[in-house]
Amino acid sequence: MTSPFDLDPAVLVLEDGTRYPGNAYGARGTTLGEVVFATGMTGYQETITDPSYAGQIVVQTAPHIGNTGMNDEDPESRRIWVAGYVVRDPSRVVSNWRADESLPDALARDGVVGISNIDTRAVTRRIRSEGSMRAGVFSGEAAGLSEEEQLRLVREAPDMRGRNLSAEVSVREVEVTRATGERIGNLAVLDLGVKTATITNLAARGFDVHVFPQSATIEQIRAIEPVAAFYSNGPGDPAASDQHVELLRAVLDDGLPFFGICFGNQLLGRALGFGTYKLPFGHRGINQPVLDKATGRVEITSQNHGFAVDAPTDGVVDSPNGYGRVEVSHIGLNDDVVEGLRALDIPAFSVQYHPEAAAGPHDSNYLFDRFRDMVLAAHSKDEN
């Protein structure tokens, strides 16, 4: 058992040479990745089991982490995906009746190297000023490496730009979850890092959810005679996912209704002919304000992304790739980032945030209903 009372030395090293000494938390060893901060006050279990965090060392801005432990009911996927974990004040006890194990035990079980008892506010301010950067956590024997060697390892780690991580997080074979609501038909979901709550929400809307590996072909998708297609969230650079963009264009060319979230939003943008770019430090947390341009309503959303779509936020524009008129449907109120796309001449839309939001908030859950209604409308039109 891993004890929060263990005070083994550890250090977080950023690629600019900044160092933050602390204590080991979870597994011991070395981990490298892009350091990012997550602003959620709750939901750390959902955060660390979100496949979108693959390749990233997550800094929790909330100071006290681990008090509710970990349970077998709330994980968003089959394992913890964060490359590393950084907390300020780890809970010394687990005090929730649903807990099955402690957070440090879960981190150790999945080989996740973490660090505690450091000034996470200082780390967050550094990232906010300088942008996300490569970093490493060193504990155990690795904590004794020279500062020069630790920094060399960090600077030799791969940058998130140009990385395709979908194969690391995707299922290997098709997995099917049957509809729990009134059945509509088969839904093809491309697993780029899909979360359990997303599948649950889609099944509740009447879809037999067929989760495909990220390597799926259009022929494999057509074989299930889908009524619609869906692209999930996931890690990595959308510019490194040309195969998924080409697959999506084939889906759109077939006239299938489409819904994408997070990474799926970025890939729809690229399929329509827009570019994507890397944000300075991304949006990660469950308190991101987004404006729905159609209704004027502000939604508080759950987000986890480091890249965004580069598209005009005012008015209607023509898709550079010939899919008709497109508008930016949602805008982030913190920095005017594109938070949603809506095609006006084909049945396709997407959002940059997470409407399933298992840890909350639930302002955007209606989007699954909007998707269901769009599929039913398209199906009715085909029948007529």
C-alpha cells in the first residue's frame, strides 16, 4: 500500500529549467510529458481516467486531492491515462463510503508517477505565463539524477505538436453497447479516446453504440448499416490525424448525420476545410463558460483540450472543402476560442467541450438530445 505519509523525495522539472521539489506520490520512477493544469474542484477520478490526458502531466489547481479515494463505478475508461500527476496537499485518509482504494494506490497500480507537496499555484502561474511545455517528474532512484541529466531528459521528450496518440488509447476490437432508450438504430463511434459516460448517454438516446477502433475503415462502418456516426474526444494533435479526417469526409459524403465532441470537433473542422492550432495552455476543468450563439445562453462546461479550430467566429462561411455553409455555433467567453461548429447544408455539428460531463456540470447534456433529433429528422426525410 502506498501511504501519503511517505516523504520520499521527488522533483518536477519544466523544460525551461524551472524546478519544484516535493514528495513522491503514486508510483516511483521517471515520467515525461506535456505539463498542463486542470481547474476542477471535484472529479479528479474522472479527470485522470479520461483518455484525452494521455501524454500529459496534470497539475490539479484545487489544493486538497484524494479525500474521496477511487471507486469502481466512476472511471471514464479502463485505466488511468495521465502521464504524471501533480498535487499540492494529498489527503491522508479516504473518507467516502463508495471508495474501493486510495488515490495513491490507484496511481501506483497503473504505474503513474506523481508528486505532492509542491506549490501548484506557482506551477500554474508559470504555465499560464509561458504556455504548456514539456516536463518530467523524477522520484525513487531518478530523484538522485543530476539536475543537468533530468533537464536533458525533459528536453528530449516529444512535443505534443505532431503527435498522434489515438492508437494508444483506442479499443482494439469493436465493442457494442445496446440501446437503453427506445431504439433508433446502429451508431458508429470512432474511439479516439471515448469516455464511458459518452457511451452511456448515447445508448440512453436509443442508439446501439458500436465503438470502433481508431483504425476503422469506411467499409467497416458501412457494414453495420449505421444511422449516424460520432467522433469522440481524444489526445494528440488533430493535424496528425489525416486518416481520421479522410474517414470523416467519407462519412459526410455518405450523408450520415454526424456529431463530434472535443477532438471530434477539431477533426470536423479539418474535414470541412478549416485549420487547427495549439492553444498557449489549453482549457482543462469543469468551469469553462461558453456562449451558444443561437440562444444567447451561457453554459458552464467541462473541457479538456490543447488545440482549437481556426474558423471565422462571425457570420456564415462556405466550407473550403465543399460541404456547404458552416457557422461557428459556440464561442469560449474566456478567450473567444471556437467551441462549436454547425453545418447548415448537411446534418453535422460538433462542440469542443464535453456534454457528458460525468463530474458535472450538466448544462450541455441536451446536445445528446439534439443529436438524436437530428438523426430522427434525417431518417424521416430519407423515408419520404
